[in-house]
Amino acid sequence: MSEGETARRLAGYGLTTASILYRMSDHPSLLQTYVWQEFDLHPEFPELRKFLAFWSRSLSGALHSVTVAHQGLIRPAEWRTVGGEFVLH
């Protein structure tokens, strides 16, 4: 793990998964699902917002709804000091 990646994780970045429902351009009454996953910052989600802006600008399928799930990679309960050390041999 690189130093920059560790800093991002400590800053609150985590795995974000978005389930995107969109209307098919040829058949607007039908919905299609697209799953997007990336490391992103909760609660602003700048990477997801950039992706959705690109989608609206460049793709013909109109967005219907977006469901977002986020899991932080480092939580306070996992970050603690070590009280001792055992040395073998």
C-alpha cells in the first residue's frame, strides 16, 4: 500500500458502490441496471458525482435512480495503540 493510499484511507475514503437504474434509449419504458464501484469520500462522493455528470453529458440513457452504499476502510475501532510486544527466539 502506497503512502498516498494510506493518507486517503485515513482521510475517510472508502469503497463506494452505486447501483444505477437508467432508461434504455431505444425503449424508455424499460430499466437497465449498472453497478459502479470506486474509492470515494463520504458524504460528498466527488468521484461518483463526476461519473454521474459524465453520464448525463455523454450517454443517451436517462438516469432513473441511484442507490449508494459506502464502507469506510479504516474505522476508529480498528486504530489503536499497542500496549506491549512479545519477542520469540
